[in-house]
Amino acid sequence: MERYFDENHLMIRDMVRDFARNEIAPVARELDVTSAFPWENVRKMGELGLFGIPWPEELGGAGMDGIAYMIVIHELAKVDASHAITVSAHTTLGTSPIVAFGTQEQKERFVPLLASGQVLGGFGLTEPGAGSDAGGTQTTATRADGGWILNGSKIFITHAGVGEVFVATAVTDRKAGPKGITSFIVTKPTTDLDRAREVGVGHSDALEFIDGVRAGKKEDKMGWRASDTRELVFDNAFVPDANVLGEVGKGFVNFLRTLDSGRIGIGALSLGIAEGAYEAARRYATERKQFGQAISEFQGIQFMLADMATEIEAAKHLVYHAAWLKEQGRPFTKEASMAKLFASEAAMRITTKAVQVHGGYGYTNEYPVERMMRDAKICEIGEGTSEIQRLVIARHILRELSH
Ligand SMILES: Cc1cc2nc3c(=O)[nH]c(=O)nc-3n(C[C@H](O)[C@H](O)[C@H](O)COP(=O)(O)OP(=O)(O)OC[C@H]3O[C@@H](n4cnc5c(N)ncnc54)[C@H](O)[C@@H]3O)c2cc1C
């Protein structure tokens, strides 16, 4: 990995690694069991600057590059995927569209609050009838004096409850198809106001909240249980013109660009889960004795560990190569899809093997590998399913053939 990392990258890696071991590992199981949002650690991650890694210092960010950001996601996910997706959904989905497509005024209004972790952000794209086919958005934005009136509902939105700033898409011109979709910045108060006030993050009185934007019921999920996932509802919500993000009609192309970067992040998150499970299995295999010897002495176990280590090495190169291409300003859509596809499917295989290496103990929550196996599954679904990644890759490789 030396070719991708410099001294600053190694410093942030060690810092996040220590934080994850000391502050996240002791609470990860309890947060998973109770499906509780990690407010205390959100405050601590904010203090460490983890919510604004790739943003310029003048906007309150750490001024680091995209590789440093992937390292943060990777290291957090080795210990707990819910913490990793909290930073990832907030940064890539919630904040990056404002940094990329926002006006100077919008950036100054929202990014410092998001980069410090004072408030949490999210991205409202998916709808009940528009998942993989996100261009099938039904939420409408109707022109009104000085703004737009939004009606509709977004589902499975990370941070829809705890968050306060969202980038959401709506149809501004039905006849124009995907070119009739526009992005908006919408705000609502957190559903955890008391807890936010107690920990000192998660809410800002400086935000003007929009009436008619509210969170729905919290999802009871298989994995990522400490991450907040809910419906985000727009009920005659008046969004002022000052909150239109990017050009009217450019919402579709802009969210595709956001998802390209997001896919590298889910690749890094998958890689972290896989590595965490592999490290636990390798350690366990040397400690657990059967037939009078450590189970790591059995070739059957060694082969599993060898396959896990090999897939992790391959996933690392795909993820950091895609991140490097992006940093170089080169095209990276195909490579981002490849990194996400391979790393998420590898994470599923590796966490399943890690449970197998642990035998019956692996099936209980005494060891973290069963949580990691549940956490890995959603990586094959969120931010574009494996099937959608294959479609993106196929489109690119066939296009390359015709050139
Ligand atoms: C925990 C969690 C967090 C999430 N966070 C967010 C968020 O913050 N913001 C947000 O906007 N969304 C979020 N999502 C939504 C997520 O991105 C979608 O669930 C995902 O894109 C798939 O959409 P869908 O669930 O509607 O599945 P569908 O699109 O209905 O897919 C069902 C099946 O059909 C397959 N399929 C669909 N189309 C094709 C095709 N053309 N070819 C082959 N197979 C196909 C899919 O691969 C899948 O296997 C989240 C989801 C979850 C579960």
C-alpha cells in the first residue's frame, strides 16, 4: 500500500485505528444489540475532525485528500461498520454535493456546520418506487413564489432521524425525464434533540428549518444497527430558491457523480469489515484447540485464512487505486464500481468464513464476527446493488471495445 500512502496518511491511519480500538470496540456490541445511535462517539469523532477530512480548511474541514478519507472509513469499519457508515453517509452523501455543486453562500452556510460534526447530513434519493431506478423519482417540486414546494417521500435514508441537513432530489419538470430532476438542500431538526443537547452535537440553532420536512419510523435492520435509517417525508415543504443545489434540471447527473465517489467509500467500508473479520478469525484460529492442537494447524482452516487474506489484498488495491484515480482527476467510474462490487462481495465471503472459523461461538454475539457478517450484507445493496455495479462495468467495457 506504500504507493498510495504518505506520512500524513499513516498518521491519520494510526490515530483512527487507536480511536476505534479504544472508544468503539468496547461499545460496538451493545450499540448493535440496542440499535442505539453512537452519540458519544459522534462527539468524539467530531473533535478528531473525522467529519470533514477532505474539505478545505476555510470551510472548516481538515484539508486532507480523498485517500485520507478512505483510510478513515476503512479503519473505522474494521471495528464497527455503523460508525463507518455514519461518517461516510454524512461526508460523501450529505456534504460532498454541497461542496461540489453549491454556491459560495451555500457552502459557507452549511459546510462548516457539517465538517465539524455539529450537525449530521444525509442524502435523500431512494423512494418506495425508485431504488436502482433512481431516475424514476416521484417526489415533486412545484414552482411557487420565491421557491419550490416539495411533496413526496424518500425511504431508507441514513440519518433521516438524527440529521438536520439533507440533499434531496425532486422532479421539477416531469416531461423532461431525468433532465427534469433537481437537487435541493432541505433542513429539519434532529429527532434526538434532548440527546443532542446533552452531548453538545447534532443540532444547530443557526439553521433555518423547513416546515413540512420530517422523519418517519426508524427501520429495524439486519445490520448497521447503530446507524439511523428512516423515511424522509416532504409534506408541502416550501424550499426557498436559495436552497436549490446546482442548476435546475441537473439533479440526476449530479447524484450520479456523487454516487461514483460514494462507491469507493462503500468499497473501503467493505474492506474494513472484511479485514476486521479476518483478523478476528486468524487470532481465534491460533487460540482455539481441538484434537490436541490449535485449529490453525489444520490445512482446512489455513486454506480459509489464505483465501481471506488474498481477497483482502485484491480489494485493497481496487479501493485505493480507484481513490487514487479520483485524486489524480482521472476518470474513475468503472474502477469505483469494480472496487465496490469486489470488496462488498469479498466482505460477504470473508465474514461468512470468519464465522465458520469460530465454529458455534461465531454464531453468538460473544464474538464480533456475526455482527460483521450482518453488516457486510448491506454493502452489496446500498449505493447501487451488485447487479447495478455489473451494469455500470459492462457498459464501460463494451464502450471501450467500440473505441
Ligand atoms: C441501511 C440502508 C441505508 C440506505 N441509505 C440510503 C441513503 O442514505 N440515501 C438513499 O437515497 N438511499 C439509501 N438506501 C437505499 C439503497 O440505496 C437502495 O436500497 C438500493 O439502491 C436498492 O434499491 P431498492 O432497495 O429499491 O432495490 P430494487 O432497485 O428494487 O432492487 C431489487 C433487486 O432487483 C435488482 N435489480 C434492479 N434493477 C435491476 C437491473 N436493471 N438489472 C438487474 N437487476 C436489477 C437489484 O439489484 C436487487 O437485487 C439505503 C438502504 C439501506 C438498506
